[in-house]
Amino acid sequence: MNTVNILAEKKILLGVTGGIAVYKAVELCSKLVQARANVQVLMTRSAQKFVQPLTFGAMSGRPPITDLWQLYQGDKIGHVTLAHEADLFIIAPLTAHTLARLAQGMADGPITATALSTRAPLLIAPAMESNMWEHPATQANLQLLVGRGATVVGPEAGRLASGKIGRGRMTEPAVIQEHARMVLGRTGPLSGLRITITSGGTREWVDPVRFMGNRASGKMGVALARMARDQGAQVNLIYGAMSVEPPLGVNLVEAIRAEDMLRATLDLLPDTDILISAAAIADFRPVTTHGSKLKKESGRGIQLERTPDVLKAVAEQRAKLGMPKLVVGFAAETSDLITNATRKLESKSLEMIVLNDITAADAGFGVDTNRVTILTRDGAAETLPLMDKEEVAFNILHRIRGLLGAQSIGWSPGIGSVISS
Ligand SMILES: Cc1cc2nc3c(=O)[nH]c(=O)nc-3n(C[C@H](O)[C@H](O)[C@H](O)COP(=O)(O)O)c2cc1C
């Protein structure tokens, strides 16, 4: 089993209660199953008025549990077994009614009884009319659950089933799924580490309309941020121009010019254990940024100057601060790949450099896959096969963990290994 996907093989209980948003729980169930989670649906009687158990059964491959007594199988008390084995309990949608029963510690149905019996983290997505949501009783019940460690997602503001505009819509299934990844990852192998990642491409302004940029999409940096988050790290994502959305649950810092990247990176350095510089930072910028749009005739011969060297400045600061513990760079090269990357590894005092061959159509800028060679200080060069950027990110983080464990010296896993368990 490939462990890149944190949801794979996880035992997830999905409690579905009786609100209009039950139809969205069908999509959530489908997404979790597609992510290869083992999903067991539990439904209240009211939930079954909105959607037949059959729909969830077909989706999850297991009949939903609709009655507490249905779980009793002679030798095993079903809800206790389920509760003990679960990795995560999601309740979506969560009605005001079941919220109140959970807050009171009642155990009168499969969802409430299992919630009391489990020690798995509880992720709830309330959904109801805005007046129900805002009612002091609902808010007090919610605070009780939060105080006991539940993670609450939503509800969102927008158009409600009644036609009214207000807060009460269930959060979209894709977002709940991201939160599930985060909750599952909290105690992961990178928990307690602060990782700062730079991502995307910089833009250097010629005038108010034009800029010098590059082809970086931010996909690699975003994949790293997401994977690090999924493994419990506290992540800062310093991002320039990107064509992808940054992940949820990370601290975002926008930095468009090389100068901004430098400032943001140095500011975060004292609180960074690991820095991964995946952004494509411009080496040159126009000497002058014109205040008004340049005319055609004056565009000839724009003068360029060097931008600040972020990794060099990091190396200098690091010598004073003793932080970060580890710095990883990226090299996008078109020729003399290993020689150029090795030179950068040494000159910037990096522990690791990830080399992209950007001449390949299926690797590097803009695409979802990458083919990289990972070089470390001990002279090891490991080429990974073509893989999804999240898989590349997972492999990089795995090797970072190895370097931290080996105190930056001499750690080298086998050539081209894909991590699995
Ligand atoms: C058409 C209809 C829609 C409802 N939608 C919601 C809702 O979105 N949220 C909610 O908290 N209750 C909603 N209710 C009320 C619940 O169904 C009711 O409180 C029920 O007792 C909840 O039971 P359960 O929490 O055991 O599923 C709705 C009721 C009806 C008839």
C-alpha cells in the first residue's frame, strides 16, 4: 500500500443525520471511498427520510448502520468494536438535534453510542437553518464539543434551503475531506516540526502592466506543503505567482518579487526548522520599474540587474541563528544537470537539492508529474522514477526525515525507491 495518500486504508466512520444536506454526504462518502478509505456509514432515522441507506451502501460497499441493535452480533457489541477500530469519526451533516444529544453524552442511537465509545478524533460538519445555528442552545452545545476536542468545519454562509441567505450550509465535501486529512495527520511523523516552503514563480515589474516572470505553476511547492501538513508539520507557505490553490491548514504569506521572497523567508527563519525552497525566484529584474505604461518605442533595451540571492542570504543568517536545521533547494536545469545542481548544493550550504530536468515534457513546470534526482551532501544522487508531484513531495519529506534522524550526514535510501508500507 502506498502511504502517499493518508486516507488510504483508514477506517472512517461517517455519521449522517437528518438534514437537507444529506445529499452532500453521498458525495463525501464517494470521495473518501475513491481515496481508498474504508468507510462505514451510520445513519439516524431522520437521515433515512432524505436518502435511502441503499445509496450509501452502494457507494461504500457496506450496508449502513441504521439501528443500534443491528450491530449486536452475538459475540461482539457492534458499536464498541466499530468505535475501537475507527481512525476517524466524521459526522456530516450534523443536525442541531444530534449536536445536542452528543453534547449531553446520550447514547440512544448508533451515531451517539459510537461517538461515546470511540477515542478516534471527531470531525463535525454542522448544517442547519441560520436561526437554529445562531441559537444560544446550539452554540453552547457546540462549545461543549469543541472543549472536548472535536474539530468543527463550517457551516458556511450562503443560500439556505429555505431560500434565506445566512450561515448554515454544510461545507463542501472536498473541503471536509481536506480537514479529514489534516485531522488524521496531526500526530504524523513531522508533528512538532515547523516547515517553511517557498512556491510558485516571482514577478519583476517592468511597468504597471508588464512583468518578467517564469513558467513555475507552484504545483511542487503546494504538493510539499500539503504532504508536510498531512504528516503533522506546522507549515508556512510563501508563495509567488501560482496557477494552483494553496492547501488548507497552512500559514500563507504572499511574496511576488524576489525581494518579497527574501524578506518573507528571512522573517520566518527564526521559527523554521526546515526550509524547502521550491519557488522559481528570478535571477534578474529591470533596473527601473516605470510608474506608467512604457510606449512601444521605449521597450527596447530594458536594463537588468541581479535580484537578491535568497538562499545565499539564508546561509548567512543560518550561520548566526543556528536555524533552520535543514535547508533543501531545488534546481531547474537544462544542461550539465548534476554538475550545476552539485555546485548549487555546495555554494548555498544546502543539505539536499532536488534536481528537475525541465527539458522533459512530463516533468518540471506546469505538469502534475515530476522526474527528479535528489542529491545530498555525502555525494549520493538518487533518481526517482516519473511520479505524481504529491508522491515526489512524499519522497522528499521522507528523505528529510532520514537526514534529520542521521543529523544530516550519510543517509541514503536505495535508488529510485517509492515509499510504501
Ligand atoms: C425537510 C426538513 C429539513 C430539515 N433540515 C434540517 C437541517 O438542515 N438541519 C437540522 O439541524 N435539522 C433539520 N431538520 C430537522 C431534523 O430533521 C430534526 O431535528 C430531526 O429530529 C433530526 O434528527 P437526527 O438528528 O436524529 O437526524 C429538518 C427537518 C425537515 C422536515
